[in-house]
Amino acid sequence: MNLNTAEWIIAIILVVTLFVFLVLAIILLAKIIGLTKDAKQVIATSQQIADKADDVAGNIKDMTSIGGVVKTFASSYVNNKTAASAAEARKSRSKAKTTTKSSKAEK
């Protein structure tokens, strides 16, 4: 089976076209893979931003609602009372230590 000149030219054109198509397809595939990695990173970042926005909205809702204001006031009151009682306990412990030291020194 011998090919004449026109058939050889058509075969070469088809081979070159196929080669160019394959090279471009490989390059395009590599670019698409890179874009998907970037897209995953963008999606993760946007998810974090959405979570933070939800937290901020919840905080604003708590601060503006009556229940939230009462809850904030009550928690700050309890925290202040706890801190005051802890400071008083530390003072009484330090006084007890100094009285035991002085009583030991007297003996």
C-alpha cells in the first residue's frame, strides 16, 4: 500500500494537528488543576469569613436584645463578685501566714 504525495501531506497535517491538540490539552489540564487548588483555598477562606460574620451577628444580637443585655450584666456582676471574693481569700491567707510566723517567732 503506497501513499501518493497528497495523502502524505494530509497524514502529516493530521499528525501535527493531533500533536498540537494533545500538547494544548495537557497544558490546559495542568492549568485547571492549579485553578482548582486556588478555588479550594478561596472557598476555605470564604467559609472562615462567613463563620466570623455569624459570630459577629450573634454577638450583636446578644448585645441588642433584652435577654442579651441582662445576661451580659449578670455575668459581669458574677465575675466581679468572684474576683472580689478571691482577693479577700488571698488577703485572709496572707494574714494567717503572718500571724503563724509571728507566733512561731514568739515561742
